[in-house]
Amino acid sequence: MATMMTTRRSFLRQVGSGAAFLGTAGLSPHGVFAEKNPALHLPRSAPEAQGVASAGIAAFLDGIAKAKHELHSFMLLRHGQVVAEGWWQPYGPQLKHTMYSMSKSFTSTAVGFAVTEGKLTVDDPVISFFPKDVPEKIDDKLAALKVKHLLTMSVGNEKEPTFEVVKQENWVKAFLAAPIVHDPGSVFQYNSAATYMLSAIVQHLTGQKIIDYLTPRLFAPLEIRGMTWETCPRGINTGGWGLSVHTEDLAKFGQLYLQKGQWHGQQILPAKWVEEATTFKIQQPDPAKPTRPHEQNDWLQGYCYQFWRSQHHAFRGDGAFGQFTVVIPEKDAVVIMTGEDSDLQGELDLVWEHLLPAMKDAALPEDVGATEQLRKTLQSLKLPVPEGKSDVRTVDFANRTYAFEPNSLGLKNIAFSFSNEHSTLSFRNPALDKGDMTIRENITGYGSGRYNIGRTTLPGTPPRIISGGSPPPGTEHLYAATYAWKDEHTLEILCRYVETPHHDTITCQFAEDGNSVKVTFLSSVAEKRKQKDTRPVLVGKV
């Protein structure tokens, strides 16, 4: 418990007092002040000094709030300067965040370095790299499959093969065995396994995982540190997903592409590759039931080499639930967003509606009032917490442990402790001989919005949308949790896994006599998909 509370105090010093910065040096993703180690950070500037109206940024944030988009972080760069940044509590600048398919743009970059170094060309046949993994009979379409078809998601599969591929031990072999129905290069079909194949090719040619291959070429020059990348069972980075980096790391990556591969006066990535990787290559098919005109749909502007074209001549990398790096060359700007949202087009619409017109061709006069109001808005960003009652009598449940019936999660019990000063609850898994999750809260003011920080090994957490690359059971994950009494017998716990987009809602329903409890789980993934959570309902008795 002491370790957990130390973590909480450290976290709240950095985040809880306001994880937002505006044109000034602030806490970096690495926990130091920007002015003390400027090499780690992008420069900061007031918005108007870079020709951006503070009122326009404020209008964007107001639009995000009114539409109830769930953002976790936001950063706006203009002329290479960070002019606004903010994190919605309990997220903060020192936390990495799972990128989902935003990872693909980094994988494309690894291919770019390999092409530059003469290790391959985009016209190389895919089967040439894996002669031992090809099917016994190689048809003409598989033989015609080239690296550029992987890059442009035009493999020719009838449906996305990834969810079947990751069920196997050898993903390369499973991918090459998947039927190719259309001629490679003729039809766009979203394909995360194709990006995995790019990772496998680079590792085959270099002997390094792409995270290691990229380190001296990309991560080190950009001062990106602490990144992690999931792997397949054979130790190959998943490529199409699984990268975790900080918000500012995304900003650096976007700025590198905006600067056509230059960084501090050095050509890190050839401008020719940047141009090749971010220009139109293939058109996505129109949806059967279009909801808006083609030209206003950011998912129909064309696909590149693991980047998307966008409206307003922009391009972007993006990942599930809203992990965005939007590069707007005509405005010399980069917009970064992370979060967990379902309406990604709605988020981009607000960028085009508010941020784009806020960017002018020259510096603007200082606007003290608007800038101060924006600063306050950025400092007050926070995600909603459960609403509940503060006068619930908890004496009936004080210092009780409830033993669970046998369950597929292997959880043995849950313990509750309530006193006049604080309350705790803890799951326990006997296989790990320790508590899987302990949540502690001051007893005054349930639902007040205070998040308590810890690490958990609770089975089934964090939620995710793809099994491939999942960490092994028993892996600890950072969480921030708060809870509230919904009524005198119902305790609702909101647990955010703050290095991912996702969260859990855990509901404890007590019997009237307090001698039994029913515990149910609902992940944010299941909630957004309007599905039932696959985890069992746990029934416990004193």
C-alpha cells in the first residue's frame, strides 16, 4: 500500500494539479522541466506569436466538450512551435499511450529507411523474403504480391485477415496462406496483418525488431524515449498496432514529416521518401450507405504508404478510437490527439471548423484575455467520473472479504475496508499470491473526481480490440481509479488504464444484509460496440 500511495502522490504532483501548458515550458513526458533539458522537447510559443488565434483553439476545445468526444491529450504545433497542449485528467504528459494503427506510420518509416539503405525496394515480391513459409502451391496472385501492395493495403484479400492470422503461432505463414481474391494493387482493403508483414520483412533483412532498427535512425535523433512495441509469438514487432509513445513523441514524428524528413538541419529521412509515403496511392471504396459527400469524408481522400490523405490537402496517421497525427502542410501545422472515441470524423470536423481558420498568415496581436481564458480551459480538462451519493452508510460492509465461487478469471476474493478516513477494495488471485487491484479513496465525498493510482494484474485488463501481441498473464498495468455509491447497495468503480485508450466499469451489488456481493465488468470496448463483456459475473459470499 505504501508503494501505491507514493506512486499516487508523485502522479498527482505532475498531473492532478493541471496537466495543461500554453506557450510555456512545462512538465515533459519524461518528468523534467523543458527548459532544463531543451533537447528532449519541442519549443513552446504563445499562439498569437505563431499566427494562431487563442479564441479559435478555445472554440475547438468547446466543440470537443459539447460533442462529448473523449480526448486524452491534445497538442497543436505551428511553425515548429507547440502553441497549445492539454491532457484530460487522469491522463498526463509523462504517460505513454497505446497507438493502435497509428503504429502503421512508424512501420512505414522503418521501410523507408530500409529502402534508403538499399536493403529492399517496394517492387520486391513478398514471397522472396520468406521461402520457407509460402504455401506448397503458390498461385499467380500471391506471386505478384509486392512490398508496395502491403504498404498501400491493396493485397487483394476479400476480407481483413488479421484476426485469423493472430490465432496462429507463425503469423507470416498464416498471412501467406490467406486467399488472395483480387489482383494485388487493384482493391483497397484495410489490412493490419499486411503491416505486420512489413515489420517481418524489415526484421528479416536487418536482424532487428523495427523498434530497435528505428532507434538510432528515428527515435534517438528525435529524442523519443521509453517507447514500447508489442511482438508476435516469434518475437517480431506487430507493426500494424502495439506501439506506445508519449503525446509529444507523436508531435515530433508529425513535425519530422512536415519538415520533409529534416530535423535540426539534418536530413533524417529522405524528402523523396516522405513525398512517396504521404501522397495518394489508391482510392478507398465508397461506402454502401454514404453519410456525407465524398469530398467531406476524411476516410475517402485516398491512402498512401500507411498514411491517409485528408481534407484540406493534409495527411495523417491514425489509430482506433482516435490516435491522430494530422499534418497540414498548407498551414505549417501539426495536430495531435489521443483518446477513446467512436466519432473520429467528428473530431476531424472540429479541427477543420475551428483550428484551420484560427491559423493566419502572420503573427497576431497579443490577446491577453483570450490567451488567459484558453490557459484556464487547458488546465481544467478532465474526464467525467461516476456520480453518486456521499452519505451512504458503509458500516455494514466494513472490513469484509467475500470469497468468489470458482470462475474463469481465477479470482479468489474481493476485500472491502471502510473507515472514517479512507476506504479500500482489493481483488486477489491466489496464483499470483498478491492483490490484483487495490483502490483506495478518502471516504469523504465519493464521486468527487479524485483518481487513485496503482498497478494491476487483474485478468482481462486492459481491454483491447485484438488479441495478437497481448502481454502475458500477470503483467502489471498502470491504472487510475475512482468510484461512487450509486445507491446504498451499489458501488460503481471507474478504472482507467491510463497508458491505453480504454477503461472498465466494475459494479459491486451488495445484498441487503451485506453478506454477499455480485461483481460485474463492462469494458469500454464492449460498451462502445454495444456488446456484453466476456468476463464472468462474480458472486461472492462473506
